[in-house]
Amino acid sequence: MNVAIILAGGVGSRMGAGKPKQFVEIGGRPVIAHTLERFQRHPEIDGIEIVCVESHLGCVERIVEQGHFSKVRWITRGGATFQESVIRGVENLRGELEERDIVLIHYAVSPFVTDGILSDAIRVAGEKGNCVSATPCYLLMGSNDGGQQSTQWVDREKLMQLNSPQSFRYGYVVQLYQEAAERGVLGQVEPHTTSLMYRLGRTIYFSEGSQANIKLTTKEDLDLFEGYVLLQEKREREKSEKEGVEV
């Protein structure tokens, strides 16, 4: 069984939109609906769990109902931090999943994820136990010395950009958080599961990534996604017209 854990617990303070960014509407639908659609239509995804900021649980329920997202089987309350939200999502699936089932942890505000990225995440996590969507660093890299200057060149060939989904066999991620709790490091590592893995000395495996698979963080990111949605709508209209179907 392959289950997506969609993290919608953020408040989006950097977006300045007056609401959590996952609920900002683009093309007549909230961002989270665009992301859910990616998982809903993927043939290898069997179920979806949404970990939501408590103030918007009702909103998520309406979005799921209106969008006919039939794969959404669980909606649970998020935590104050990324780690708390992941832990709550993982714990909520106890008794629902087997150890070798796959969970894909993904941001609600990352709607650019593709079928290829999801398929490869499932494959690699099944083989290796864990994986993270990753891409090479294509830009020049330099040290950050005080935030306003750089004095050292950094070899980008030695670096990878880590993104979501972050995917695991269910038994692996349960054991990971158990070990972190026993060693008392949960409160020391934020904001990602990958950060925790590095802290515990784990090896992280790479799955397919894309430079386009961005996390919507700023107002400019929203504008970029709106342009993408409009482009997709234009292409669908042109396809329908070519096939002689009235739009």
C-alpha cells in the first residue's frame, strides 16, 4: 500500500495572504486541491492522509468533499512544528499500514510534483527503505558570510538539493522517530525528516526530482503557479478545439 501524507499545517506567514498559503485560491481552487489532484489521479497511490492546521480542519473536509478526492482516508490535526506534524501523521496510521507499506511525505504547497517523481519515490523507498526527491545544484554556489558577502567558492558537484516527497517504508519511519525520541534529539532538529536522518547518521537515498517542483513560499511563487495553471487551461482548450469538442 502506498499512502501520501500531505502536510498542510503551516500558517504561511511569509506569504502575507491573510490565510495559510495552502488555502489561497489559484484558478478557482485552493492550492491544496491542486496538490491533492496529483496524488488522487496517480495509479500507484492507494490512500491520502492530510495533516492540517487545526483552525482549518473543516475547510479541508469541504475541499475533499467538493473535489471528490476519494483517496483521502484520514484527516488529522497538525502540530506546532514540522516534526510534530509528521509524527502525528505517522502515528495516526498505526494499525492501518504494514511495515513494508510506503508513505510519501509531501507539502500541500508543492503542487508541481509529477507522476514520474511519485513513481520513482515509491520505487526507491521500496528498494532502499527511504528516499528524497533530489536534484543537482545548477547555479553557482558560494559561502554565506554574514548574509551580505561571500569569500569561498562551494563545489556544487558535491551538493544536492533535497525536496519533497520524502518517502519511507512505514516501519522505517516509525523506527526513525522512536530512535530520535529515545536519544532526545527531536527538539534539536528542525525542520525536516531528512535533517533528523542526518542527525542520527542515516544514509539518504535519492529519487527523481525536478527544478520545477518548487514549494510555494512567496507571493512570487503563487504568481508563477497561477501562470502555470492558466497555461494548462489554455492547452486543454486548444486540445478540445482540435478534437472538435465544444468547451
